[in-house]
Amino acid sequence: MAAPTTASRFARPLALAAAALAAGAAYTFFARPRPDPSPTSYGPVRIVATHPDASVNGARRITVALPATLAETLKTTPPVPFFFNVKNTDLVVARSYTPVHIDVQNRTMDLLVKRYKVGETSKWMHRRSVGDEIEVNGPLREWTLPAPSELSALRDAKDPPTLAMIAGGTGVTPFIQILESALGHSMSPDPTAAQSRPPASDAAAAWPRFSLIYAAPENDLLAKQQLDALAAKFPGRVSVHYVTNGRQALTADVLRDALPAPGQGMVLVCGPDGLINHVAGRRGWDSQGPLGGLLAQLGYRANEVYKF
Ligand SMILES: Cc1cc2nc3c(=O)[nH]c(=O)nc-3n(C[C@H](O)[C@H](O)[C@H](O)COP(=O)(O)OP(=O)(O)OC[C@H]3O[C@@H](n4cnc5c(N)ncnc54)[C@H](O)[C@@H]3O)c2cc1C
């Protein structure tokens, strides 16, 4: 047999090396396990259900399976409210969504996503199907709800303090999350998920009373059935007031009736800019801005109010 030439002697090892490199690169791109989602990195979660919200035309409840590490984080009743960023991989933009139900037994969480006609990511989310993976980053927090005992504004409170929440549109989602966490009551429409929320153990549970004012058109009230069920289950502890005939119907009288008096609670406001301006004055880009609007007229102080 003829001795191999120098070229053919190197050809085989080079080919093997090239194949090994290619395999390594393929492993890096396709086979290496991607990290679970965390506050510092995006990771994949799989959609296991997606259904229209019963009360809103144009909103979907999207249930995703939680990877083990994320399920552990959320099982220990993390401080609320928290949200996840979801990457729209068609446009390489991200939008934030607030989980409205965590199921610890089945290791899932529900996002409630309203579809905006001119919104790209909400429409993209509505087009996702069961089995699709989405990239999420979280849980993230801009602010953490304190217990009443942590608030200097409540030092002279005479009544059991009330946590009041004023929401417009999808601004209700952090409040649904706070209520589920505080009361250990499932906010899933699925009755089999009723016992799957861990008992509340964080600052939210320390609030004796909750009052939610929810402003949105009648056919735009997200999770209305769950909110009504909550008010029925906890009479005296939870009250829900709907304002369905426009922002102008959110008057000082409506607020006076539904809110704790100044010094007797805390008021959270979340929704479109117009609603926040009307109720509590303009929020700064990276600050709360001065308290204004109806709450200032009614005598609340800035340290009793938080604007999302
Ligand atoms: C911390 C946080 C939590 C959020 N949680 C949720 C949630 O649980 N469910 C949910 O559906 N959305 C939530 N949002 C809003 C969400 O992140 C997106 O802004 C929304 O889905 C629209 O994105 P888009 O790309 O489809 O539309 P965009 O192109 O961003 O906007 C489309 C149009 O919708 C208007 N718009 C966007 N968001 C709102 C809003 N919240 N209220 C009124 N008008 C709005 C915009 O002004 C614009 O005219 C949250 C936002 C933040 C910052």
C-alpha cells in the first residue's frame, strides 16, 4: 500500500477536528440547556393553555409551565407585586406582564393579556399556541408593598387599616396578584386550582381590609368573575367597586365612599397616564411626582399613595 502523502496524513485529523468543532458549535446552539428565567436573564417557558378571558372581549389568559427553579422562587410567596418581561422574538422588543395566578401544585402561572389593536406584542402574545415557548425574564419588581406596620403614615390610624387600589384597564393585574397573595385565594377561573395557592405569608396578608375601585368599560373588566367571587367570599374584608361609565365618573364622591379616610390606609393607583393624572397627579418618568388630582383634593398625603 502506498505511504500516505503529507497532505492526506493531515487531511483525516483535520476533517475529524473540523467535525468535532462543528458538533461542539451545534451543541452550543441547540443542545446546551438554556438557563431558567431569572431576574437577570431571559429563559424559556412553555405555554400549556391559552383561553379567552370570560369577561373581556380581546383578552386572553395564558398559562405557562414553570421550570423547577422558578417554581421554587414563586412558591415561597415572594413580595408583591412582581412582573415578568416577555420577549417578542419577531420584533426583538419586550413588554411586561403581571402573573395573576400561581399554581404551586401544577407549577404554572397565568398571565392576563389584553389585546391592543395597535399593539404589536399583545397581538403576538395572542397568536401563541399551546406548546410554544416564550422567553421571559423575572420575577422583577419596581416597588414592594409594605405591611401596615411599616408605614409611618398609619401611626395614628384609628380603624384597622385598608389597602385601597384604584385601577384602570390592565392596571388591575398587579392588584389581582396582591389580592391572591394576601388572601391565599386562587384567582384562577379553574375550580381545580382553588387550593393550589400557598397560604399567604408576606406583607400583603397583614392588611386587614382591601378596597378595589376598578374603572373600565363594562365589557372590558378583566377577571370580573374572580373579583366578584372574592368580594363574596370575604365580606367585610374585601370590597370591589366598578366604574364603567368613563373616567369622569371617577369623582371625589366615589373615592370618598370607597376609600379609607386619610391616615387610615394606603392608596395604590395603576392604569393609563390619564387615569393616574386624574386621580393622583402626574407620575414622573423615574419618580412618583407630586401628589395631585382627586386624592390631593381629598386630603391624602404623598406618603399614603403609590402610583404605578
Ligand atoms: C409593570 C407592568 C405590568 C404590566 N402588566 C400587564 C398585564 O398583566 N397584562 C397586560 O395586558 N398588560 C400589562 N402591561 C402592559 C404591557 O406591558 C404592554 O404595554 C401591552 O401589552 C401593550 O403592548 P403592545 O406591544 O401590544 O402595544 P404598544 O405598542 O406598547 O402600545 C399599543 C397601544 O396601547 C396603549 N397601552 C399600552 N399599555 C397600556 C395600558 N396598560 N393601559 C392602557 N393603554 C395601554 C399604548 O399607549 C398604545 O397606544 C404591563 C405593563 C407594565 C409596565
